[in-house]
Amino acid sequence: MVPLSYYLVLSAILFACGVTGFLIKRNIITIFMSIELMLNGVNLSFVAFAAQWHALSGQVFVFFVMVVAAAEAAVGLAVIIAIYRARETLNVDQVNLLKL
Amino acid sequence: MTPNLNLWLIPVLPLAGAAINGFFGKKSSRTAVTTVALVFCGAAFAWASVAAARFWPGDVPYQEFLAHWIRSGTFSADFAFYLDRLSLVMMLVVTGVGFLIHIYSVGYMWEDPGYYRFFCYLNLFMFFMLTLVLANNYLVMFIGWEGVGLASYLLIGFWFTKDSAASAGKKAFIVNRIGDFGFLIGLFLLIEHFGSLNFVQVFNQVQPMATETAGAGLLTAIGILLMVGACGKSAQIPLYVWLPDAMEGPTPVSALIHAATMVTAGVYMVSRSHVIFERAPIALTVVAIIGTITAFFAATIGIAQTDIKKVLAYSTVSQLGYMFMACGVGAFSAGIFHLMTHAFFKGLLFLGAGSVIHAVGGEQDMRKMGGLRSYIPWTFLTMAIATLAISGIFPFAGFWSKDEILWKAYQANPIYWVIGAITAFITSLYMFRLLFMTFFGEYRATKVDEHGRLLRAHDQEGHGHSEPHESPAVMLVPLLILALLSTVGGLVGIHNGFEHFLGPVFGPEYEAAARGSGGMELLLMGISLTFALAGAVIAYILYVSKPYLPDRIADSLGSLYRAVFNKYYVDELYAKVFVNPLVKGSTRILWQGVDRKVIDDTVNDAAYGAREVSDEVRHMQSGNLRSYAGWIAAGAAILIAYMVWQGVAR
């Protein structure tokens, strides 16, 4: 039996990778994938706890998160395509109409 | 039990008139405005007369409850009215003289563009004055008290485009505020110690209290504070300075407010509070001394004035001093008697002066008048009667009331009598001076050089303006009625009739003391009458038979004359001692110090500070999504670190 802490450490590493990618990457698709990575890092900790406490609610949460992530991916990719058509770039630093 | 008198109608009728003229007068014709003003004022007089007749004989006070006002714990003050013989006299004088002056004003103000405004204010004044005299508690009285101050302010500054009129109104208002402050503190003391402002309740509690002979106590304090209020309203030293300036208002206003009615409110208030004053001899002495000094002081100023209305103004201050002298020696009914006769003859004098000013086209300087006797005989006749009355010549009204006061003053302290009698001499001197300068000798105006409004009015009517002309009947009739009253009005005082009449108000012991006038009274009467006649004769010599004498006397007196001519420099003194320090203190400390440095700078610095901080902080809001995300991540990291540390620490 793998101890809980292993899962949690892996979850934290995944989440941290997601955050780092989100912060440093310019390509909007990479950023998008970083968000997915963060979500899945969290998902991992949910299922780990669920297995640990023999409680189903954590797994239910994970299903919800995955559904929401799928919906988000659909909308997000549509937005990305719209942006690319309008501005011919996927660099977020150039999508700066609202910037000060 | 007296029937329901519906006293509330008496003040409310003029209020309705004021409201109608105030709201609709601007678009109405002069005739409509006149009708409204006169009908409502006349109705108040008629109803006052009806109420007086039904109230008769009125030895039992009548109270009328109108509405609740303030109910707080045990304290209560209601809109309620009180009628006894004292307020009866006041009510009839105010409505009667007020109505006559309303009629007169129709003629005097006819050409004025602010005609409707004038009558609106005049009716408003009647409302407040009647509220004042009919109140059954000090608080309702105070409404009237402040209200007449307001009406006075509005009417003094009636020609507000004239700078002097506007500032005279302001001066009257501010000086009155000083007095009102004292009055108000007196009222607070009454609430504090008697828990009521109702006349009956307060006086019932004061009645059994001992006279404060040993030293000053509560009643003395209340009495003196009430007197401060009376000093402001009734133009006594040291607060009299506003009254002469108040002559900037239209002349009917001077007659109604600043001679006949409003300025006597202080005398009425002191008389109404006689229960308090009788138990506070020190306060009474203060009243008597203020009254006596004011009577003498103002009379001397009156001698040297050249403006016809200014002479009458100082004369009013002086006569009010007589009334306070009477109150101060405990002769309240003599004070009220003089108040009544004074309302007749001083009202008449002002209206007559208005008629003179009207006749000579707005000129007020007596040096440019003279010889008007033949041009305006009716005005001359009535003015002469009023002059005889105010000088105290037998048998005109002023004789009876003034002698009553002097006799009572003599009984209290002969010094009061001496000053009073000298003042009577001076009064006679300056009044006959006014009469002779105005009506005798040659007409001294080469032409009417200052084109007043009235003059232009008469140009349009086609009158020549180099010739003085008699006023219209609408102005003369009130003059004649007042002349009649000034002639016979004093006769009610024969055999102390007036005192007996007011006996139920001022108490039986007072009535008893009023009896027993003997040879001494006759002697004093003779002396003061001689004084008055002497004043008249000297005035005749100086201003009719040897008109070059006054200038020589003035020259030989030098600085004394200049002091009197300049009203003893009291205005200048007040300006130096009170007004200028106040203005300077307000400018330097309150305006430039407190207001600018403290208040403004606090507000400005708060605004600048917010801007400075925002200037720095706004860099956080760059619009760069990744930097936002960075902040969020950093914040989350800090929170997690904190929670972990907490967990470790526990």
C-alpha cells in the first residue's frame, strides 16, 4: 500500500508544475494545458483521500471536476480559435487591449 | 366660565393674509393686495374687539388650548393662548394701531414696486406680535418674539438694494440675537427649576417663594436674563444701537414695529413676569437703572439729530426707558399705561413724519424743511398734538402716563424722579425743536434735490414737486384717529383708573399700594409740567424767535456738542471693542486658521494622500493576466505557509 503522503507530494508537484507553466509560458495553448495540469493535480489528491478514507465523495468531486474541465476545454479552445482568427497570434502578451 | 372666545383666530387671520399676499400677491393687482391685507388685519382687530367684549370684565384669566406641541417626560408646552387684562390691552393696542398703520401704508407705499411684499411682511408681523402677546407659555411667546424679529429684519431691509438698509436689517437682527440669547438661558433656568414654561404653572410655583432680599438667587438670575432679552428687543442700553439704524425701513414700519408695538414687547414680557421680578429686588433695580439711564441718555442724543426719523428713534428709546423705569420700581401698570399712550402718540409722530417726508419728496433732513405749517396743515395739526402728548403737557395722553411713572419713581427713589423729570424737559425740548424746525420759519429747501421714489410718483400724477403738498385722505384719516387717541387716551388713567383695571393682573397688594396719592403727587406733577413747558419755550426761543442761537451754542459747547451729534460715538466704540476684534478674530483665527489650515487642509491632505498611495498601488493592476496569476499564487503560497506554520506551532 502506497502511503497517502506519496500521492499528496505527487499532487503538489503536478500542481506546482501547472502554476509555473501558467506563469511563465506565453503560448496560450500551453497555458491552457497548465491549467489542466493543476486541475488534475488536485484531482489526484481528491482520489487519494477518497481511497484513504474509503469515502466516495472525493471521487464524485473528481467526476465533477473532469466534467467542468471538459466543458472549459471546449469553450476555451473556441475562444483561442476566435482570438487566433482576430489577431493571428497565440502569444498572450500581444493580446493586451485592456492593458494599462 | 367664559364662553369659547376662539382667540386663535386673532393671530391666524393676519397669517392667512400674509400667506395669500405672499403666494399670489405678485401677480395680483394693487387693489387685490390692499383688500387682502386690510380685510385680514381688520378682521383680526374686529375679532379682538369681539373677544374683548365677550371677555369683559375679564378679572378671571381665560385660557384656550389649541394643540399639543412638545410632550417630553413631565415637561410639556402646548399651542395655547392666555387672555387677561394685560394681554387684552396689548392685543387691542397691537391690532388697533396696527390696523390704522395698515391703512396709512396703502397711501404711503402705493407706488412702491414691492407693494405686495410689504403687506405680506406687515401681516406676518401682526401674526407674530399677536402670538407673542396672547401666548400662555414662554415658549409660544418665544415663537412670537423671534418672529417679530424676523419681520423686523425683513422690513428694515425692505429696500434691500440699498446697502445701508440691508446692513441695518442685519444689525437689528444680530443685536437682537444677543438679547435673545439671554432670554433663552432664562427660559432654560425656568425649565430646570420649575419644569414648566406655562405662565400659570411657573408663577404658582414662584408665588410662595421668599423675596430674595439678602442676595442674588435663582429668581434674580432669571429676572436679569429675561431683562437681557428685553434690552435687545426693546432697545435699551447697551443693546439699543440697532433701533436708530432701523429707520432705514419704510416709515410705516418705523411706526408700527419700531415705535408702537414690537419694541414694547420687552416691557410686556417683564410685566408678564412680574411675579418673578417682584421677588427679585436686585433684578428690579437693574431694570430701573437701565431704564432710567437709557431714558436720559437717548434723550440727550435726540437733541442734536437732524434727521427727522432719527430724532423720533432716539425718542422711542428714551420713552421705552421710561417704561422700564416704571417696571423697575414695581409700577408695572404705569409702564403698560405709558406703553399704550406711547403707541398712540409715537405711532402718530412716525406716521406724521412719514407724511412730512412724503410732502417734501423723500427729504428727511430737518434743516431742509421748515415752514411746512401752511403747506400741510392737517399733518401739522396732528404732529402738534402728538408733540404735546409726548412732552407730557396737560391734558394730553403722555401727561397722565408719564406722571404716573414719575410719581411711582419718586416713591421708590427720588433720584429716579430727578433724572426722569430732567429727561421730560429734554424730551419736550427735542420734540418742540423737531416741530419748530419742520413746520415753522421759512421753507429752506431751494429745490427738492434728492429725488426719492415718492417724488417721482408725484411727477407722474402731475403735481409740482417744488411745492410740498398734503398727503391723501387714506394717510390723513389714521393720523386723525391717532391724534384723537393721543388727546383722550390718557384719560383712562384719571383716579388711577388704569391701575385698578390692571389690578387683577398685578395682584391685590399692588393695587392697594397704588392708592393714596396726595398733595405731593400734585406738586411733582406741577414741577414736571413746568419742566415740559420750559422745554417747549426754550425750543421756541432757539428755533423760532432766535434761530441763529443754536449754532452759537453748538460752537461754544465744542467737543460736547460733537459728542452728542455723533451719538456719543457708541457705534464707533462697539465697532472698536466688539465688532472689529470679532471680525479680526474670525478672519485670522477661525477663517485662515481653523477653516483653512485645519479643516480644508485635512480634507485636501486626505485626498492628496489617497492619490499618492493609489499612484503606487495602481501598478499592481497592470492588466497583465499572468501577473495577476502570480499575485494569486503568491497569496496562496503565503496563506499555505501560514497555515502550515500554525499547524507546526500547535
